[in-house]
Amino acid sequence: MSIRMNCAFAIYVCLVSASGVAVGGESLEQMSQDPNQWVMPGGDYSVNRHSKLNQINVDNVTHLQVAWTMSTGTLRGHEGQPLVVGDMMYFETAYPNYVYAINLDNVERVAWKFAPKQNEFALSVACCDFVNRGVAYADGKVLAIALDGHVYALNAKTGEVIWQATNADPELGQTMTSAPLVVHDKVIVGVSGGEYGVRGHITAYDLNSGKQVWRAYSTGPDEEMLMDPEKTIDGATQKPVGKESSLKTWDGEQWKLGGGTTWGWYSYDPNLNLFYYGSGNPGTWNPTQRPGDNKWSMTIFARNPDTGVAAWAYQMTPHDGWDYDGINESVLFNLDSGGESLPALIHFDRNGFVYILDRRNGKLLRADKYDPTVNWASRINLETGRPEVNAQWMTEAGKNVKGICPAAEGDKNMQPVSYDPQTKRVYAPLNHICMDYQAFSIKYKAGFPFVGAVVEMYPAEGGNRGRFISYDPAVGKTEWEIKDMFQDWGGALTTDGSLAFYGTLTGWFRAVDVHTGKILYQFRTPSGIIANPITYMHAGKQYVAVLSGVGGWAAIGLAADLHKSSEGLGGVGLTASLGDYTNLGGTLVVFALPQAGDQTTALLRSSPSSDKKGD
Amino acid sequence: MSIRMNCAFAIYVCLVSASGVAVGGESLEQMSQDPNQWVMPGGDYSVNRHSKLNQINVDNVTHLQVAWTMSTGTLRGHEGQPLVVGDMMYFETAYPNYVYAINLDNVERVAWKFAPKQNEFALSVACCDFVNRGVAYADGKVLAIALDGHVYALNAKTGEVIWQATNADPELGQTMTSAPLVVHDKVIVGVSGGEYGVRGHITAYDLNSGKQVWRAYSTGPDEEMLMDPEKTIDGATQKPVGKESSLKTWDGEQWKLGGGTTWGWYSYDPNLNLFYYGSGNPGTWNPTQRPGDNKWSMTIFARNPDTGVAAWAYQMTPHDGWDYDGINESVLFNLDSGGESLPALIHFDRNGFVYILDRRNGKLLRADKYDPTVNWASRINLETGRPEVNAQWMTEAGKNVKGICPAAEGDKNMQPVSYDPQTKRVYAPLNHICMDYQAFSIKYKAGFPFVGAVVEMYPAEGGNRGRFISYDPAVGKTEWEIKDMFQDWGGALTTDGSLAFYGTLTGWFRAVDVHTGKILYQFRTPSGIIANPITYMHAGKQYVAVLSGVGGWAAIGLAADLHKSSEGLGGVGLTASLGDYTNLGGTLVVFALPQAGDQTTALLRSSPSSDKKGD
């Protein structure tokens, strides 16, 4: 263990000093408290995706209009969201990963555009379309990743590259799709490639220089995982993880191809100075080929952002046999429990269980099925912290196990939920799908698929493939649901206007009454929505913005023009009819209310007549 | 001369029999009189692009909203328009030339989609982006062309191919971009490739069988041009064209590479049973290399649709030295002249003159500069029908002639005007650009560029590259103009609501008061507009629809990622900053008025709550 671990676990001591560290004047955390802006992918560090704005509300949302639109110039899946920092908007497209900056005072002109030069080999190893989940902002810099594994810090004023770092190597199957998280002076980024034998890691780069500060692998020796055998807590047991907690759960050196990639969303607690993220599936998808728990794949990690050292780790799906990546967001909230208000996190896992953990130590507080069709495990044992797997639906090499629920895409994938502190409910865009899963043995070759299973996915009971629900975490209950034909693959936004916003795979963008689930407004955007709405205030007017642009695993058949249902990791057949409803194409769509008696163009605060001199 | 010419010129006799021939019940002409529909690319045979609808009008257009949108799934230039036939909408995208059918009762689902298999070699010879100008409809069939030279008749109900014909060969530089015209049982199509030594032709296919009925070349022997030396009238002289009127205007066999391609819009007069179209530039762009008038390039033709035989031909730019293609639309209207109402056509030519001809015989009635900067000719001599060329701006091999106005893209290119019979004005989206033109000798090689000039284009006086004007054809006067930064490269629509609609290259879609030129409404569509708005009525509600999707010659730098101003036939430098304003990406955008107190979603007549069962 190195010096950098010395203060790693003094979490109860470090609380005060870690909180609210300023980054170039006003801290990012302070900025995120201003509802006029949307300065982080998740809105704020808690990743609540909730806004205190209420100019648009249940009473007037039926009058919502499209204020302006902008094609992104790209066709593939848009899984991100714009940021709004002051008067500026920033967003990133699907590959080729253009980054656009727009001055909201003059949206007809792109302030700057960044187009990274990329290693096109990335296109041959990106498993599930060429998606992107957005940029981060900090200290006058826009932080962006490119599919080919590069991280860029761009001058937020000019788009010029301040520094770039190489975080992943497509030749080894590594790509990048996720939005960075900036904490203090660290830019934290993950890696994709769980289907290519990639050994997952999370890495911090210095915000000012771009130099790598630390890297923490999901598997392997303690030192490389930045785990302290005596201090890092196993959430399941509430005991230290002990020596080589990963190595002993793998056969030989399989951990080197061990997966546990880190392509989801990252949240952060400034008080605890811990950030939270999940790791993905172990490699390969064939469980017979890799005996053991395969730690720390399928795990929620809490780490110190300054050192990378793990405070705790909780593995949700030991020895995964279903591709139930654990990368989904962990939303920070306070759980009312027996008169107490516990600092908790809530995590809708791909495996169909919603986990509520004490975010201080990873202790499991609740785990409930959020889809009644879940059958691979009967329950999560709160004592052991482990799932009670139903042997009938455990997979193994050479056997086609049918009727497993949920499917590999999960009962929810990375499409992020929103937690509304007013209603104390989670609004979750979900999948509702099952699968047949036939594992087989496969040999690793760098840069080639290392999947080891043929999967067929199909709708779960009822025929609808998606649901949008209101969920009460205190009692583990779904309060209402909207059934959708296809997976709800875009994220949610809630506001103090008592509204939840989300989009469907066919392109409907909706505003829903948080109390009743009634759809109050919907608009048909150009393409299917797999991105995440945000809201902001500009010049006294509230706007809601979302990227429309179908793709991703849910739409891989449409995106990659695949037609055999077993292609695209089994995602093709599930949405084979999606092309009857929508087309590829990235567009930013921005909504607002009209002012009484004004022109639609007033939504933009632009005077049509002034355009006579030129546009 | 063959038998098929026997009745070709009995135009005064055939009037009655030719008018209103029914095609499967109600005739296409009758259908085009129903303002609820938009059954032809130009609205009706006159290509007025005017609608009698007035639900949306000057008094309420400020409340216009986007009703729905649909990505076309393609990135290149969209120069077409939807058709509306009954409850169905049909439109075609840029390459790969998808054809979509949408039932307007259920716009969330594509009724059918046709994706032609194409010879990708077409991509290497399409001069100016991979644009398309739309489909035609007749008798339960949707007629579509593909860039690679195929013509398809699709079952309008199912999208199945009823027949296909091969009209062009990309290996010879031939491509197709224009919308077909259907008259009686003939499907009339043109050809592109004037920059590849293509010998232009216009061809009719049998609507029911797809068999070629006739083909008329723009250059060559009389028989192949379907010209009758004794009966085909030369519009300029009002005398018969005489024998081999084309051959004698070319050096040797140069007419075989003679250009005169036919990629514009076609209008038709049912009473005269004549259709009208223009031919493009002669090959090469180097005039020194091809002495003579180079007939019949740069010509407005009137032909019999049943036989193809030419009634008259009027050459606007003999011995072109500027690439002033004559392919622009000829709009049929009645000219008030000395108490008479003459059957006329009006043609805003690329060369900067607006021609008004008697459409019975091609007689030149008026020719006026519609942009005061035009300098290549001082005037069109009404006696000779020929331009009086200013020697200073005539081009020749080896000389860089500077400051020629207009530039090769013309003072107007194929973006079609609208004639409003209420105001008797033409509403014209125009360019406002000049050029330096350096011709050079070039050798022909099949499938390779045969351009022979280096051109640099730039804004004309005032700095704006585009104008939208109201023009009074009776007196040859511009009444008002809107100046736009870039070329106005999309077409116009007028309505009985006293509105003119058009879009800008940066993506503004505008409604303008036809009387004053005041912009009453504008909306920022996802991409730049080079397409043509239409309007229709569905279930009692008027809609206005336009394809947003920048590209074409005006945006070739953006579309093809070219950066040297001399690339893209000189079109790159002119719009080098366009990428600061807009991005590629095809989207159908449909506008409507909200109903009093209703929800925006009511624009679609869809009930949000009904969607709870799935979308």
C-alpha cells in the first residue's frame, strides 16, 4: 500500500475539510445548487436529476411548445444531455463525438464546435452502438471523452484543447462512452468494453494538467484496485474485504480479462468525500468458464475522489450468469427509516432489484424487486447481502436457459432515474423484458468479442417492453406505471412543477404529473429518445431540453442495420419493429411556454424583423 | 421523322382531347385542384406552389407551432417536399433515397419505407451533394428516382415495387436527383451529370409497365432530340428551328458530351398538352473548347408529353461561359398585358434574368434583370431573343475573369418560386453572389469530372448572399426584399392566407406577409432548409410541412467536409462559415395552429392518455 492510502478511510474525520472545495471561484457544488443552470450530467452531485424550477408546472405544461431545435449532424445514439453553465450550453453527440457550445443569447449560431480526431478502430469494438453520455464542466473547462478512449479538456470559451489524455485503447477492445465526473481538481472517467475482455478501471486525471493521478481497477491485486484489505468495507458483510479479495474469486489469471467496466453514472457526497459508481459484468458472459464470485464485477464502489481508495464495495450479482452489469447510477438521498433520516443511496440495478444502501459504509438497507417478473433470484438476503439464486434460471455452458427475467439489457439499464425530494419518490424509466441465454466457451483474443453467450430477448408478461414508474423507496412500492411498447431507454427529470419528464424509444417526449402518472403533454420528436432531459432558466424563462436520437443497445438493430435477432448481443429481435416507428438522427429539442400573446419566436427572444439584415 | 410526330404540333386542335385525361378515376389534375391535398411536387401542373388554404393566415400565423417532427435517418441535402394524397403523406430523403409513407391519422408509425439498393459509384459522380427533389404520385403509385439512375413505381399502399426502370448509368457520370412528372400515363424523368460530359435527355416511361416510351435528348440529331425542323419553333426567332439545329452549333461531335441535363422542375399545361422544362449547361464549363451556340443547352423546352416531340425551344444563354444552367422551373400563369390575359410562363433563370414567354410558342414577352448586380449581359434583346453579352465578363480558357455576376450557382438555382394568383406576384428565394471564373482545357474521360473551370464565388454587393423577394411580373419590378446572410436555397410556398413561407440555409423557417414582406413567424428547424414547404388540410386542420436538412451545392463544403474554396465547383468558400450556424441532418417538420385551450398534442389529434397502453 502506498502513502496515498494513509488518510483514505478517515471518512468521519475528513467530513468538514472535504466539503465545498472551491474550483476557480464558485465551486461546482455551489453552482449546481442554482436551478437556473445544469452544470453536471446528473444535475448535481447526488444525480437526483431534479430541478427546483416550477415556471413550467402541472397547471400550464399542456401549453408547452418547441422553442428551438438543432440537428447534431450525426446519426447514432444520443444518451447524454446538455449542460447549461451561465449563458452557455454544452453538449456532445454520438460518434464522431462533436462537442457543441451555444450561447443561449444567440442560439442560431454555434459558439464553437470540437470534433476530435479518432482512431476508427473503436467503431469495430464498441459493443452497442457508438453512444455518448455527455460532457462535464469545471473551472472554465468542458471535459469530454471520445469513443476511441481519449479525454479532452476544452476551453469553455473557445473550444480549444487545453489538454488531452489517453484513457483507453480500442486495439484492446477498450472504448469510452460515459460522462466524466469532476470532483475537486480530479476528472474521473470510466471505460467500456465488458464484451471484449477489458479489465475495468476508473481513473482520475488532474483537471489542470491532464496528468493521471490514480487508477483503480475493478479486479486484480489490492494495490491495483486501490483497496485496503483492512479498511475497505465489504458492504454485504460490513467487514473489511480482507487481502486479495478479488484474486481469490477468480480462477488463475482470469481477472485480467475480468470485465467490471465502468460506463455508468457517478455520484458524489461532498460531506463524506466519497464518490459512487458501479462496475459491469465479468468477462465472459459464460459463467461456467469463470468459477467464483468474480469480484469486484457487478459492484457498487464508494471511493475517495482524491486518492481513488475504496471506502467500501458491495457486490450485487456474484458470479453473474446473465450480463446484469452493475453500472447503473446510485442516487444519493436521505431515507426516512424508523424516525431517522439515513444518508442512503438508491440503485435500480440491471438485475431487477432496487438496492438501498447506507452510503457511509455500503450496508444493505433494503433490496426489492421493482419488476414483479424478476425470477433469476427470489430475493436478496439482507443478512448475507447476496441474492438467493433460483437454480432453474442459472445459466451454464452448453445449455439454453429459457425464460429468464430480466433480460441482459436489464429491468433498467443506464437510463437514469430521477429522485424528487418533494414527493420522496423515484421516477424510473424501465425495461420489461426477458430472455433465453445459451452460454458457450470462448477463447480470448485482444480486440475481438469475448461474449460467450447467445441471447434472445423478448417482452416480459403483458407485451410492453418498457415502463415508466413512480417508486416509493421507503416502502419499496411502485405507485403508478405507464406502460410503453418499447424499452424506456432515456432518463428522467423531475421538477418542482410536480412534473416528471421522459422520452420513449419511438420519440415521444412527455411531461407527467408526478402524483398521478397522467401524461399531461407529449411531443413527437424527430427520433427516438435515449437521452436525458434537463431544465434551465434563461432570461427569466424556463426551458426543458432533450436530445432526440435513437440508438444504443436497445436500438442496435436500427442503428447498425442488423437483422438477425441473435446479433447485437441479442438486442435486435426485441426491437425489430422499431424502424416502423422512428429513424436515426440526432437533434437537440428545446421546449418552453409561450408568453401571453407573443409570437412563437419570442420563445427565443429574437426579433424576426431584425433578421432582415441577414440571418 | 417517325409516325409518333404526326400529330405533334396540332396544339390548337388537340386542346380539348388532351385536357383532364383521367388516371384511375379522378384525374391527377382534378386531385391537384383540391387544396386539402398536395399531390404533385409543385402543388399542381402550373408549379405555382400556391394553396387556396387560409386557416393559417396573416392574423394568426404568429401562433404557429411545431405539431410533429420526424427524422429522415439521413444526413445529406433534402431539396424535395412531401406529397399529401388523401390521408397519406409520401416523401423521399437524400441518398440513400428512402421513401417514407405516413398515414396522417397515425403519424407515429411509418406506414411503409422503401430503401432502394443502389450502385454506390453514383456517390463518386454526383456533382453537388447527394440531393433529392421528391416523389411524384399517380394512380395508386408513388414514383421515385434513386441517385444511381433507377426509376421506381411503388404501390402507394404497400411500398412494393411495381416496376423499375434504368434511366441513367453512374459509370458514365449520370445520376438522378429530380422529382418525376406524371402526365396521362407517362412518367417523365430527367438526368443529372452536366459536369461529367453527360448528354442530357428527358424520358417518358409508361406508368403501368415501366417501359420506355420516348426519350428526347437536349443535343444531337433532330430525330434523337424529337424535334421537327419544320414545326418545332425557335422561341427566339418564332420560326421553325430548321434542320439539325443542334448539330450545327457544335464543333464536330462535341454534342455527344454536350450537357444540357434536365434536373430541374417540370410544369404542364393540360389545355395545350405541353410540358415545360429547362436544360442545363453545355459541357465543358470552358467555352473556348466548344465554339458555337451549343444548342439546345440552356434552353426552355415545350414538349408533348405523349410523344416527347418539341413544340418549341428557347435558348436563354447561347454559348454559355458561366455555368448558367437553364433548368429552373417555368411557372405557368396568365400575364395581364395590354388588356389581354396571355397564357405565359415565368422563369427566373440562373443567369439573373427573369424571362416571361408566351407558353404557346415560346415567344419572349419580357426579360428583366431580377438582381441589379447582373453584369455578364446588359439586356436580353427582345427582337433577337439573345442576350447582349458584355465582353468584359465573357470567359475564355486561360484567363481568370473576375467579378462576374451572378456566380455559377446563379441568382437563383433550382429553389422554386411561388406565384400567388391573388397578388399576381412571384415570391422568389434567391441568391446574390458573384464569381471569378478561370476556364481551362480538359479531356473527356467517362465517369470523371468534365468541368474545365476553376470558380471562386463570393457575396454580391451588400454582403448578403441571399434574398427573398416579391416580384411583379407585369412590370418587372421587385416590390420588397428580405436580405439573408446565405443563399436562400429552399423553395417558396404562398397561400390564400396572404402568407409566403420559405426557409433559410441556416434553418429558419419563416412565414412572411405577402403584401409587406414582414416576417410574422419564424422557427429554428434542426438543420438548414433547402427544401420546399407545402401545406395541406387533415381532419379540418391546416398543416404546413417542410423538410429541414442542409446540403446541396450551396452547402457542399458542409455536406462533403470540403475546405478548399475551389473545391465543390467553387461553392465551398462562399459558405465556409455555414457550419457555425447549422449542421447536417434530415428532419420533416410539420407546423399547425393550436386549438383554443387545447394541448399541443391535440395538434396531432392523439390523446396522450391513450398512450398509457404503449406507444
